[in-house]
Amino acid sequence: MQSTLLSRFTGCLIGEALGDAVGELAFSARTRDLLDSEVEKAELLRYTDDTAMALGIAQCLVESGSVAPEPLGRIFHANYSREPWRGYASGPPSIFARVQAVGIKYSEAASALFGGRGSFGNGSAMRVAPVGLFYHKSPELYERACESAMPTHTHPLALDGAAVQAKAVALAIGLPPGGAFSPRSFLEALEGFARTTEFRSKIRLALDLILSGASDPDAARTLGKSVAVHESLPFSLYSFAKYPASFRECIYCAVLNGGDRDTMGAMAGAISGAYLGVASLPGEWREKLENSVLFSELAASLMHNLPLS
Ligand code: R7I
Ligand code: MG
Ligand code: MG
């Protein structure tokens, strides 16, 4: 039982990184054949800011047992300073620079962005998977996910998006991978968990698209696939719920339909990896993943330090 849970935790973190890395390659290799050949040619599968920030959250949980915004902001900032080349958007680096220059809190600098409402970029959801693992049985899951968003994303949609993605990971951990998967039960549980009308209606739309047999390109067009969290997250949920039995098919769906490919790969990959477990992720992808030992170590540390529920 323990080893099953560990394989889900590891699958989630490695699934996030693989979806991110393969999704990044899909910006130039835009068909399945081209993507397969790029992955085959690559010596190393390199992840981007999405996974780097997820690692920051896992690190914070392991070190402090919490995701309090200021300590988490300091970890994000230090990791960014060490590896600024991971493909960050403009928001987080501008927050880090402002905190450094003016000495205000991370969440204060974050809430000043985009006309004073904060960012609704998908940055809070793309990195939240370790919160979903750590608090998968906790009634505090929603609040903790929001807390992890605060150092960089304070917009109500970014908070709700972080909570929905964390819940998707938590639900995936609790489902038997060999059993019958119901897209309806999974997506309706998320619809009920979301607190914004935007997310509730997008998750319902994702379910309708699956049930009506829409094509994946049509679903991507209908749900949206941009860096806005209320577009790319619903399509990532669709990708997992449509292809629950295969990590590879789930990732192809998430990254081969345009838009924010690395991030949809990361979000769908974290859920799929949490559902299927690490052994079900493609071996030839796993063996090329950068820093893969670190993901396994962090997964084990997270599992051994879970909060009492
Ligand atoms: O959300 P964030 O960390 O970006 C994540 C993306 C992922 O695709 C990563 O792979 C990486 O490439 O970056 O960074 P933000 O800068 O907070 O948000 C991303 C973008 O969303 C911004 O640069 C804006 O273009 C857009 N955006 C908004 N646009 C209008 N109004 C975010 N919030 C707003 C807004 O309120
Ligand atoms: Mg990225
Ligand atoms: Mg991206």
C-alpha cells in the first residue's frame, strides 16, 4: 500500500516534469511523429519554470511543512536567481526584482501586477501539484493551494485555478489506476470544488466535450489554450479525463493542440502520473529526464512528512 502511494507521488512529480519537457519540445515539433523523433534525438529532457517552481513548493513543504507565502517566495526567488534561463514569464521575475529593490512582501508585490488585481497567468496552477500530494487527505487543501499561489499570483482566478489543479492531483491519488475511470465523476467533483463561475462552467464544458465526442482540436479551441489559467487548465483537465489510461496519449493531447504547450503538458502530466504511478510512464522518456533522482527523493520526503489528517 505504502509503495503504491509512493509510486503515485513519484509519478506525479516525474509526470509533471516529463509533460513540461516534452511540451516544450512540441513548440517546434508540432506533430506526433516530429515530437517522437525530437524526444528520441534529445540527450536530456529539460524541464522549464513550471517544474522548477513545483520543485520549489516541494522543497518548502519538506523543509517547513507549510507553503507560507513569504518563505515560499524566498525559495522561488533563490531558485530563479540560480536558474533564470528556465523560461519564466514576466510576472515572477518582476516581483522578485521589486521585493529586492523595495523590501516589500512577495504577495504585496504580486498583488500590484496587472492593474492591481494580480496575475491570472497559469503560474500558480502549473506548480501546485506537490500541494495536492501533501494535502491530498486534508480539509485544508483549497486554502493551502491558495496560499502557495500568493507569492506571485493573487488574482481570484489564479487562486481558484491553483485549488482546482491541486484537487485534481489529490483525486487522482485516491482512484484505483486499473479500475473504471469516470470522466463524469472526476470532472463533476472538480466542478463542485471550484469556487469561481468561470472555472465551474469551463469544467462542465470540458465534460460536455468529452461526452459529445468532440475532436481534441475542437475542444482546445472551445476551452482555450492560452497562458490564462482559465483556458489552459480546463484543457489540461480535458486531456487527462479523455485519456486516463495512457500517460503518452494524455500528453500528446495536452501538447499537440497549440497554445501553452509546456504548461498544459506539466498540468496534465502531474495528474496522469499521480493516477497511473511512475512505472506506467514511458521508460524511454523517464531515462532522459534531467535531475530525475531529485524527483524521486522529494516524492519520498513529501510522503514521509504528510500532515496528520
Ligand atoms: O503565470 P506566470 O508564471 O506564467 C506562466 C507561463 C507558463 O506558460 C510558463 O511555462 C512560462 O512560460 O510562463 O507569469 P505571469 O507573467 O504572471 O502571467 C503570464 C502572462 O499572462 C502575462 O505575461 C500576461 O501576458 C498574462 N496575464 C494577464 N494579462 C492580462 N491581464 C496574466 N495576468 C493578466 C491579467 O490580469
Ligand atoms: Mg514553462
Ligand atoms: Mg508554458
